[in-house]
Amino acid sequence: MQKTTLVWFRRNLRLADNAVLRAAAQEGLPLAAVFVFDRPSENDNPRQTEFLYRSLQPLHQDLGRLGIPLFVERGDAAEQIAACAARLNAAAVWADESAAPDGRACDNRTWRLLDAAGVRFERANDRNVFAKNEIMGNYGSPIADFESYRQAWLRAFEQRFGGFRSAETCGFSCAETRYARFQTAFAALPPFPERSALGITETDLAQTGGEAAAWQLWQDFEPMAADYALLRAFAAKKYTAQLGPYLSAGCISPRMLAVQAAQKQAHSWLDNLILRDFYHQQLFHFPPSDLGWAAECSAGDLARWQQGQTGFPLIDAAMRCLNAGGWLHPLLRQAVAEFWCGMLGGSWQHGAAWFARCQTDYDEAVNIGNWRTAAKQGGKSDRRRLVRQAQQLDPDGTFVRRHLPELAHLPKNWIHTPWLAGLDIDCHGYPPPMV
Ligand SMILES: Cc1cc2nc3c(=O)[nH]c(=O)nc-3n(C[C@H](O)[C@H](O)[C@H](O)COP(=O)(O)OP(=O)(O)OC[C@H]3O[C@@H](n4cnc5c(N)ncnc54)[C@H](O)[C@@H]3O)c2cc1C
């Protein structure tokens, strides 16, 4: 069989501005592609698995149109990649690089297996605007605080992308024509596997997944992007981009989004992408020494927080919203995380582990980064501050009523403080505040 270049898709499930695909194509050999669902782990997240499966379907078709077969496998990633490289006679494997300790350990094992078989293993940055070593401080040391990182990021962004008037002129687009000249080495393209063949159970999900759906969401959000700082205050409404799962799976390029956001003067929204880059480089340069460790906590407290039974309506509504749909408004994620770490004194690792199972947009670096921040800020939490926050984020109680049917009948003045209603109003078994 003719030599090939194997593209290992991980969290870059797109054609547009795919640096890995571009670099692999430049090798000049026919391309083949593979995606591996890792073995189910303790933190298995069925929603994200379903989202990835749904996003792989259109990618399989898009690559197929270019004559590039996409094989979808399940198992130990390093072993599957090595086996696939041998089967497809790959001279090199290209993959998007991961900042997370598990991802890097997997990369090391993959590299060892491929090296033993004489196959090159190459990586490129497709998850972030800037790769983990591109924004560094004085004397090449990593930057530890966000504001300094943000300033350095904006300078680097201006240098690299500032002269471009649109995403098209950045050379991001035209993915299809870029790869079209490569002839396939395969007589027939593999069919897209059924869920059952991969050991996946179909899960209810609001999102369709895939590159086209991601761009549609961006188009819907774009007119509001410049007003993000104002609109984000309404936690009961979906005035944020809703792109989390798509960015985490890499269905849409963060580089292209950053250029478009900058052109729209959507500076607050762009800050989110900078923070995302920051947390990725943080996890790479400063992995928490207590990552796999968590302080003992009361199983009862943890269960009440997880299931939305703490007696604080905004916190409970938020946790039930997350559990039911896998998505939560950014300010509410912050509120529940600070509540767990600050008011309940829980360790961030327990909270992060629950989020890792629930969030459709779960991203290890972003999750850990935000939980470490919440653990630092949670100390300021107290009951009065929480009630004030609830009244600001959900002034008329719409969000609480939507997710806590047992409190739906409460008037506005009691919706965030049902314990003040005393015996006058039946709260249908809703618990009193646990702290
Ligand atoms: C404790 C905690 C855990 C979190 N875990 C995750 C996670 O696993 N995966 C994840 O994608 N986001 C996580 N976030 C960040 C944020 O809450 C979500 O990205 C956001 O709610 C997704 O909704 P959206 O796409 O509408 O976001 P928008 O508000 O429209 O923001 C656009 C994008 O910017 C990025 N972004 C936004 N806020 C942050 C942030 N605080 N840190 C880093 N990047 C950000 C995300 O990629 C997001 O999709 C977490 C936040 C907290 C407080």
C-alpha cells in the first residue's frame, strides 16, 4: 500500500483553519484521518460523548468529499493510533496538541509506540488562538497572572492578525480547495459507525454538533457580540454565544472567532477567548500539584449541592439546569462554584469532577482553571451576598421558577429567600438553607 499521512482528529473537528490538516497536507502524501473515543472512565461524560459523535458525522462526510477517509475507533488512544498508523502505512501522524497532563501523557505513549514503528509524530496548535509557549513573559518564563497575560496576548494578536481586515484575508478559509488536489489512496471510504459499534448510548442533547452548526450559532450571536458585557448580566436569558461545546470539540476555530470578534469591537467577548488561552497555558506550565487529590468532604453536602437541594433557590436552580441540559450561564457556573468552595467549604477537585461529568462543553484546562479561581474567590461568600447576587442575576425570579417547580408559585419578594416566608406559604418540601 502507498505511504500515507495520518491525521489524528482530537479537539479540532473542523476543516476551516485546521492547522493540523494543513500541515499534514503539506507532506504531499494521501491523507487518512482517525478519531478515537477513549475508554469510558470514572468521569465519563455521556453528553460530551454524544456531542462528539454528532460532530464527527458531518466531518466524516466533509472529509469523504475530499477523498479522505475518517476512521472512528474506540479504545486506548495511543494503541489505536499506533495500530491505525500501521494498517494505513502512515509515514507520519499529525495531531492537535493538548495542554492537559492526561493528554500529554497520552502523547508521550503515542510517540513511543510510533517511534518504535518508525513513524513520525507531529503536533500543531488547533485548540487555542496562541499555543502554550507563544505568549511568554520576561526571559521566556510563563506568565502567571491573567491581566499581564491579557496585555501580552493583545500585543501578539495585533502583530499577527492586526493588519487583516477579515477572517478570509487571514488565509483561514478555502479549506476545501486547499486539500482538494490530494488523491485518495483508498478504493472505498469507510462507513460512519453506528453508536452501538463504539459502545455509545444515544443521549438527549440540545445541540446538533458540527462545523456548520457552530458557524450558524456565531452568525446568530454576532450582532449582539459588541454588547456582551451588558447582555451577559441577564442570567435567565441565553444572551451568550452558546458556542462552548463547539469550541471544546474544535468544531470552530478560536483564531477565526478572535479575528471576527476584534473586527466587531466585541472586546469583552474576546476577553473570554483570551481567558481560555490563559487557562490552557496555565495547566501546561503550572499543573496543580493536588490535581488527583481532594480533601475529605461530607458526602451528604456534596450530594445536596450536586442535586440542587441546598435551600438556596438560585444555586439549586442553577445546579438542576446544569444537570438537566449540560449547559449553564457563565455567571451561574461561577456562583455555584464559589458556593461549593466558599459557603460549604468543599474542595475544588470535588466540584471540578462533577462539572467534568455534566458539562457538554467540558474542557479540562478551562474547568480546572475556573475551579481554582473559584476556590480563591469563594471565601467571600456569605448568605447576604448570595441573596444580593440572586436578586441581581435573576431579578424577577424567572430562572428559579423555571427550574424549581416547587417554588414556582412564590411571589418576587420571596423567590430568593423562601425561608423568610415562614409558615405562610407551602414550599412543597423545598429544604431550608443548609448553611
Ligand atoms: C467553575 C467553572 C467551570 C467551567 N468549566 C468550563 C468547561 O469545562 N468548559 C468551558 O468551555 N467553559 C467552562 N467554564 C467557562 C464558562 O462558564 C463557559 O465557557 C460558558 O458558560 C459557555 O457558554 P457560552 O459558550 O455561551 O459562553 P460565552 O460567554 O459566549 O463565551 C464564549 C466562549 O469563551 C470561552 N469562555 C467563556 N467564559 C470563560 C471562562 N470563564 N474561562 C475560560 N473560557 C471561557 C468559552 O469557550 C465560551 O464558549 C467554566 C466556568 C466556571 C465558573
